[in-house]
Amino acid sequence: MDLFEKVRNYSRGKEILNTSLFPYYRAIEENNGPIVKMDGKTVIMAGSNNYHGLSHDERVIEAATTAIKKYGVSNNGCRLHNGTLDLHEQLEEKLAKFVGKEAALTYTTGYQTNQGAIVPLIGRKDLIFSDRDNHNSIVQATLISRGMFLNKNQIVRYKHNDMNHLTRCLRQAPMDAGKLIVSDGVFSMSGAIVDLPNMVRAAKEVGARIMLDDAHSIGIIGKSGAGTASHYGLDDEVDMIMGTFSKSFGSIGGFVAGSKELIHYLKYTSPAHIFSASLPAAQAAATMASIDILLAEPERMEKLQTLANRLRKGLQSLGYRVPEGFVPIIPVILGDDMLVFKTWGALMEHGVFTNAAVSPGVPEGHQLLRICLMSTHEEEHIDSILEAFSKVKNSILVS
Ligand code: PMP
């Protein structure tokens, strides 16, 4: 059989591929943060993780430009050999301080960071306890770990944010196995926050380690945006904090932070760190500039929360199914693939870009439009988004 038969027969999405309802791979022609141009039309960007609009901040652009001029556009090698810059070392120190840990290690993407941080820790006798709704980068990291060392039974996927289930799973595990609990701090699709206090209780009972993916928490919650552990005042109870630069920091790249010992170990054992070219200077410099801005302008976090509350309440009053929450990820649950596409297309007609999440990306019945806000949105943008949702409700959802 031809290996490519599956390629020829791949039909998913083809029915709507060339229609105005197709929500994926839509090219941006101009990007001004909260406002972008697509298909020649100006729309409100309500689907970006650029939570503080920093990828467009003049100070961040200036820092990146200066770094490119000094170091070039690539480091052409890995950290271990020729790819370490003084900027990496400065950035790692800043990151560790930002999240309240002893040390940090950077990677070239956030996706890579999860693989890089998890794989070297998991040996033949160890177990991973992973939330069923964790980000795909964590899921893939557990699969790679399995490829290297584990059998299927050593990966336990507990029910989403269900700490009773996690506790039962941990209690059933062999006493002498090393145990890593890994979870999103804030879940990327729903905006739900992990039940950390009960996770810590469960972990302590059996001596498990905790790793949080704070991609959507850093710069959003906790003291000065330090993330989920800080939000709960449980800074010392989380062993590993992972974060990305592609969201609040407006750049690209990722990091893991923890004890000096842990970071030293990862530095010499983490394949995704050792065998991939290092973070470009522009990204390192941009991330540092963003951290400085977030620390100097804490009002950004407050504004983002106020905007998110205004939009969440507004959508709920319009009758949309929007769960409570306080982060700038606002899911509008529609529960059907085609309804998601139609609503997405109608919102675009009214000048609003959102993210369409259909199955299997989200569970059947929970298909949704995900809205993400930026602190550079203004109240008028929120009102325009609400107006568009109101018009769409009358034209599509009622008929
Ligand atoms: N973890 C989570 C929870 C994410 O949402 C993402 C990206 N959407 C990543 C990791 C990967 O980060 P990056 O896109 O910066 O590689």
C-alpha cells in the first residue's frame, strides 16, 4: 500500500476550505496589535496571545533591532557549543527572578520547552500524571518519554482538574516510583485555572513533584504576573515553572525555572536544549524588554482583567454560554463544529477575528470560539466585539 494514500484521501475541512467560513491559516496583511488587516479588511484581533501587545511596543522593537545589529539574526548553533550569548544568561537570570525561582533555562520555542523539561526527568521506573486537557506540547512530551523509557501504564492521564481522581491515581502508584504531576496553570482553551492547593496536598502525600505550564498565566496572574503558584501564594510548592515568550512577552521562545540543581541537570541532559539552535538575540532582547515593561507598568494586568470582565459579562448577558473566569481567555461554547464555523464567518463579516476550536481539539459538545484580549484593547473594542456577537446571535443562532 502507498504510504501517501492517507494524504490523497485526507478530506477534513475540504467542504468549507474555499469558503468565507474557513477559519484557519487566514493571512494577516498588516498587524497593528488589536487591529489587523485580513482579506483587505480591517478587523479587531480578538484571538491573539499577545496579551500585552508588547510585540508592537516601540521599546521592545528597539531592543530587538539593536540586538540583531549586534549579534545577527541567528546564533547558528546550540547553547552547548557556539550558541550561548551573554543575552541568554542575562535573560535567564531575569526570568528566574520574575517567577521567584533560583534559576532558569531558555529554549527556542515554548513547545520545545515542555519536551526539553519533561523527557530527561522520566526514567524506567518513573510515572507522569498529566491532566487530560493539558496542552499538546505536554502530551507529546509524555509520548516521547514513553518512546525512550516508559510503557503505556507509566503515563496516567487524570480527569481534567479533578484532584480527587489525581489523589486516587497517586495512591495506586508504587511507593518507590518517581512521580511528576504536570498541568497547565491556566488551560489554553477554557481559561480555567488549575486547582493548585489540592494538587499540592495530593503531591505531598506521596512525595510527587509538580510542574506547571504557565504559558497563559505569566504576565496575567500572580504577584507582578509571576504566574499560577504566586497567584495562590504557593510559590515554594511548585518544583518547575514552564513559560513561553510568545504570549505576554510578545516574543517567541520558552523557559523552565526551578532550583539551581534542577536547571544544571537539564542544561546537560535536555535534548531539546542541547540539539537545537539557541534562541535568537532579537527574541532574547525583546523578552527582556517586555519583562522590564511589565514590571514597570503593573496597571496593564489590571486593565486586562477589567476588559475581560466587561466582555465576559456582556457575552453572558447576550445569552452566550461563557463560563466564569478572570483571565483574558474567554471561551464561547457553541457545541457544534458547523455552528462554530458559521458564527466565526459571521463575526468576520462584522469585523471581529476569533479562534475556532472544534473536535478533536476540544471534546465533542464543547466546540467553541475562543476570544483572547490584550491590554492594548480599549473599551470601544470590547463594545464592538459585543455588538458583533449581538448581531450574529440574531442572524444565525436564533434562526
Ligand atoms: N503550552 C501552552 C499551554 C500553550 O498554549 C502553548 C502555545 N499555544 C505552548 C505551551 C507552546 O508555546 P509556543 O507556542 O510559544 O511554542
